[in-house]
Amino acid sequence: MIGILSFILALGVIILVHELGHFLVAKHYGILCHEFSIGMGPLVWSKKRGETTYSIRAIPFG
């Protein structure tokens, strides 16, 4: 069980870093980004800052 949870956590961190790279490059080149989200599915939490909404979604993948 701990192995599965560790795998999910590690995969989540890898996906977060990967998507953050896309986001930062887009911001650097002036591309509008409406939302930066961790996960997918139903909304759990969100905060709008400037032109971008930062959110956490229920399913921690994608």
C-alpha cells in the first residue's frame, strides 16, 4: 500500500514540475494562460491572481 501511495505522490510531483515548465515558458513569452491547475476533474480550490486562475482539482493526474 505504501508503495502505491509513494508512486502516486512521485508521479504527481513529476507532472506538476512538467506542467509548471509549460506555464513559466508561456508567461515568459507573454502568452495568456487562463488557468494553471494541479489535477483534473471537479474543482476543490481556486484563487484568481491577475489574469490566471490557480486551482487544485479532485483527481491528482493530468
